[in-house]
Amino acid sequence: MATNKQLLGKGIKYLTGALPLMFMGPSLIYNAFQNQGNNWHYLVLGIGIVACISSMVLIFLGLKIIMRGIFND
């Protein structure tokens, strides 16, 4: 059973894209809660939540693509 290296590379690219979002999202959420007196509080909080959700989606898609590349040949 051979591995599909193109799908494996594509899945790793998805995981690589999710890595910065995994750290940036919680940092932005923490920053938003520390600066609640600022007018930009809700915007920064929204961006942080979107970054966390997109990180989870990219991780799911990346792992799904990697599993397809390993097992579905």
C-alpha cells in the first residue's frame, strides 16, 4: 500500500497554515479581554474567535487529507 505523496504534502500545508492561527487566536482573545475599555475590544475579540475557528477547521481538513493520502490508495 503506497502513500499518495501529493495528498500528504497538501495536508501538511493545511497543518502548516493552521499553526500560526493556533497561537494568534488565543493571544488576540486574551488581548481583547485585557483591554475592555478600548473601543476596538469587540473587533479584536471577533478576529481572535475567527482565528481559533479557522485553525480548528484547517486542522480537521489537513488531517482528513493526510488520512485520505495514506489509506485510500
